[in-house]
Amino acid sequence: MNFMMKPKIVLTVIAVLNAIHGIMWIFFLPMPEMGEEALLIGSTYGKIVGSFNLVIFAILFYSRDLEIQSAKRILVGGGIGFLFINALTINHGIIMTEELGELSTPLPIIVVWALVTTWMLVAGLRKDQS
């Protein structure tokens, strides 16, 4: 279980998750019935969000080989950034669910983001065992 907290493992897994998430946003974004202009806006935003996920992938993936303390700083910084993502998914999946309808964030996604964020912060803030 101790290997699950190694920064290299955490960075690799979360980088791959972000790559998959980015690819899904770019190529497989489900769109509800909307007008042509709304579909264009939605698909454009999907590509932007997906591209940002691929940027996060690249940063995390290429940070895997940093020294331990630097990798932990990346994890803490990323974890703090992911807290904002968690706040947004909670807002769009729980608070505004009636207004957004089928566009609201599904509960399993909220749970996954919360677990990923917690894993990043715990691994980044964990004291090295000597």
C-alpha cells in the first residue's frame, strides 16, 4: 500500500486520467438537443476544456522524474487546483442540478474528482518515512 503514495505513481495515474478525460471532452462530448449555434459553442468549449486537460496531463506526466520534494510540491499545487475543480463539479452536480438538467455533473464524477484530489494532497503532504 505504501507504493500507492509514491509521487511518481500518483503523478502517472492522475496524468493518464487527465489524458483520458481530455480526449473524451475533445472527441466524445455528448450534446443534448440544441440549436446549431449552441452546438457550435458547446463543442468549442469541449475542445478547450479537453485541451486544458491535456496540458495538465503533460505537466504531471513529465514531472514524474523530478526529485521527491519537487514532485510533492507539484502534487500539493495540483491538489489545491483540483479543489477548485471539485467546487465546480459540486456546484454543477448537486447545487444547480435542477437548473442544468442533463448537463449537470453526475455524482460518480464528483466522487472520482474528490478521491483524486484527496490522493494528490495526501501523497504531496505526507512525511517521508526514513
